[in-house]
Amino acid sequence: MFNLANILTGMNLVCGVISIILSFSGQLDLAVYAIFIGAFFDFCDGFVARKLNLVSELGKQLDSLSDLVTFGVAPGILMFIMIIIGVNPDNLIESQSSNTLFYDYYVVQEFFTWVNGTFYEIPNTFDASIKWLPFVALIVPFFALFRLAKFNLDNSQSVNFIGFPTPLVAILLSFFPLYFFLNMQDWNSQPELVFWIYDCYSLAIITFGLSILMLSRIPLMSLKFQKLQSKENRLKIILILISVVSIPFLKVLSIPFIITLYFIISIYHSIKLNHNEI
């Protein structure tokens, strides 16, 4: 039961729980990094299981349970908080501070303002029906649950994916709180497009849309290296190399860039695969 692969899977789960705790503590950047570390453990457990011949039904179930927390619940909570902040983002601009600790406290303060308005009927900016909007973010773990269960039963996804895998959606959703937190100190100088994206309604639509992609029929390339000499590995190596090079230059913007590139390469790979089959 407690072999190396399953222990790594458990570490993935722990990262998800830590991310949730950090989210409610206002430390959105650390909450995102916890999800990234969880994704690393998620990759390692499968790699170790295959290399050490530790693949088992128990490990498969443990992996899905861990993924539900780290890539379903944790990003759902992050977007839950981001939608709350997006209800009245002018509060941040009006209370800009040079104190780093202020920004952690700002996130916590906005969350408890929502709690007061929603559950204790204390008059504030969350008095109207908008106070229920953050619950849209719970669609992330809801769809992740069905995605993971479907994946366990679908033998056609043993090599490549059909629909967006939960780690991919989690990382893409993590971009929004990470970009917000890293740019909070000069938020008032952000482009108009950024303000539009970080509006509560825009964030709710984005969250819902990305969640639906988990149950879509879009074919995506897996990053597993099945055969050392396979031509498919060339595309995967190109994607990995471009991703590694882009991170130092684009920083947080490398997240949407890498995922967009991955999506384009996956579509090309799917078209080429279908052509070969014909």
C-alpha cells in the first residue's frame, strides 16, 4: 500500500490541502505554487509507478482522489476568492500600499466582507444577489469529479487525452490569481483589458468555460513518452524546450502561452494521427 508511487500521490493531495489553506490566508501566490508542486508530484507518481512496476488499481484510485483535491477543489477555491475580489476591485486601487503584508490582508479582508454580507446580512457591497456569484467557482471541482471518474473508465485515453485533463485546467485557472497577486502593487496602472478580465462576471464566465473543457471531446496530446524512438516524442520535446525557454522571459504570462502552444500542437498531432490512420 505505502509504496513510493502511492506516497508521491499522497504528497500531491497534501499540496492541494496546503493550497486551500493558503488561499483562505490571502497568500494567493503561495497557493498557486502549491498546486504547481502538486502537479510535479502527480507527474512523478505515474513515472515512478511505470518504471518500478508499481502500477495498481489502488494507485489509480488514489491518484484520482488526490487530483480531485489538488486540481479540482484547490483551483475552485482560488477562483472563488478571485470572483469575490472582482466584485469591487476599486477597493484595491483606492487603498494601494507599499507594504507587502497589506496585500495578503486585503484578500482576507475582502473574503470576510463577503462572509459578513452573505451569511450575517451586514450591509456592504455584497448585499445584492451578486453575493451568490462566487459559488460559480464550485463548478470546477464538480466537473473535475466527473472528468476523473470518466478517465478511470475510458480505455481510449491510455495514450492521449480526450478533453482537457484536470491538471491542465487547474494550472490555467491558477494564472488568474497569480497574475493578480504579482501585480497588485501597481494594479491601478494595468491595461483596460486586464480590468475587464478581472471583473467578477468575466471571471465567473472564464471559470465556467474552462471547467466545461474537462468534459469536452477535444483531443489532446499526452506528454507521456511511450517509445524512445517514436516520432510523437519530437513534438513533446519541442513543446518542453519552448516552454522552458519562455518561462524566464514571459514569467507568469508563460502559463497561457505554454497552454496555447500545447493546444495548437495537440490539434496538429490529432490531424496528423487521423491522416495516418486513413
